[in-house]
Amino acid sequence: MKLKRCLISLICAAFLAAAMTACAPIAIADGGPYYPVSVEESPWGAETKRVTKVYQLALTDSARLIPTEDFERDGYRYHFLDMTKKNMVGADTKEHTESVTKDCKSNDVSEAMKLLDAEKSVTTPDGYSGKLLLDHESVKVSVKGYKTSSKNVSATRVYSNLADADLELIPKTITENENPLTLNDAQWESVTDDEGNLRFTATAQYAGTATSRVATGYAVTANYTGHIVKMNCEMITYTVTFAGTEIPKEPEPEPEPEPEPEPPEPAPVLEAEIEPEASPETAPETETDAETEANKIMNGAETRENTETPESLSPTERNILPVAECIGVCLIAIAGIFLYALYCVRRKQKGERKTNDEI
């Protein structure tokens, strides 16, 4: 029982070591919302370059949010080298946006633009000041509110060729511009047709009330944007340096060999033209040709093996290769531990049988 527990503990420890080794190269780099005020690139040695980024932060800003992770640029891969810090007093500049709203008489944007100034001077409570410019794309006109308006409307309808002057022959309600109207009055006229029958024509007057929503006013809203400055401001300048090496180019794929042309069909040979069979002395030449062909195939295989070097692998494959090797070593170690434990168990069992036989 103790031996089994020991074996399980050793296997668990080996798996834990393999997991820690595989995860060791993986790191999460902090990245922040800061952007450099300047970026300079310069040669550094024969095959390397150096990139220097300068950040200006306030005293309350955290330097941990400055990006220090690796990056690629113009065929070079850069990694973090060092960071310097310098306290200084100067002018702090930041972007600022301020919104303005004014009343206007209509919803015409061109008329509302006349009420807005091209620039605006601002001073913030924390000591920043400057001039902001009008953002023309942000200009919008909106309705401040609505009210209900009503008015009297009327309409006239003429109904002819009626058999009698009876209001029942006239519609009591009609619709005019989506407004319901009610019959208010009717005027009658009588005429005699060609057959001597008396016919009537009614001129009806309809009346009603139309309601609508009317805007109570309009307002124009616009944004002013720009940079504002605070003088005599304490700040910290961080200079971050990265060193870069050229990324190895992947080898170009070898062109595929062109297919060999098929040999022409042999011409028919007459019986008189048939040559005697080759003597056995010509056989070594055929064997020599076969050996030459085999040597070509072997040389081609060796050439392909030599071209598959670690440099020909992609960056992802090169990153995975150490992890795969580490996992393979750990699996071999686990197998060795298991075999050794199995050997100990068998040896212990043989010892117990020998003791029992002696007793």
C-alpha cells in the first residue's frame, strides 16, 4: 500500500513539473491607454536596431500601464530593454471637448450655423485653458417640444340628379385631408330634364375641426474640440527603450521539377534490321546506370533533410518546439519511474515467496 502511494505521488509530481515547465515561457504583458509623445528609431550595432518611446505622465498616472510587450516593426522584432524616469516641470497638454446648446427659430441647419462661433475660449476648473474649434460634423438641430393646435376647416360637395330634395340622399359625414367633417347646411336647385321629370341638385356645406402637433421651439447643439494646456505642471517623463533583431525570412519553396517528356514510340523494325542481342559484357553498364540513379535519389533525400533546419520553421513552430521537447522529457521520466516502481514490486514479491519457502 505504501509503495502504491509513493508511486502515485511521484507520478503527480512529474506531471506538475511538466505543466510548470511548459507554462514558464508564457507571460502576460501589461498594456495601458498611454501613447508616446515621440518615437525614435536608430541603428544599434551591425544587425540590431533600437526604438525609443517617450511618455509624459502626470504624478497620479501609473507607469505600470506603459506598454512594454514585444512588437514587430519593419521586419524586426523588438523586446523591452529598459525604462528611465525623470521628474520635470512643464506644460501638460490634453484633448478637450465642450458642448454648446443655443435656441434657434427653425430646424434649418444652415441658419442655425450662423448662431455658432468658429472658436471658443475655455478654462477648466483644474487649471487647463485654450481655444477650441467648432466641429461642423457635430452640429445638430432638435425640437425643444410640441404643442397641439386646432383650427376650423370646411368643405363643399355638390350632388346632382337627385330624385327629391331630401337630406337622406346626401352623406352626413365626409373626410377632407384626413379630417372628419359633418354636414352643416345644404342648398337645393331644381331642373327639368328632357323627359319632363323634375330633378334636384344639392350644394352641401360640411364643417369640422383639424388638430396638429406644432413645435414649440428648436435648439442647435454643437461640440468644440481641441487641446488645452496647463502651465507649470509637475509631470514625469518615462523613456522606454526596445532592442530589435531582424526576423529570419522563411525559405522559399523549391520549384517542382518539370515532368520528363515521354519517350517516342519505337519505329517498327523489319526482320532484316533486327540486331543480335547484346552480349553479357554490356550488363555492367546497365547496372552502373541503376547505381547512378540510386545515388541521385539518395543525394536528393539528404538535400531535403539538410534543408529542414530549425531556421526553416515558422515562429509559431519554433515557440512550440521547446515546450514539446520538455513534455517529451517529462513523459520519458514518468515511464522510467513507473518501470522502476514495477521492478521494486516484483522484487519484493520474490523476496516474500523465498521467505515463505524457507519457513
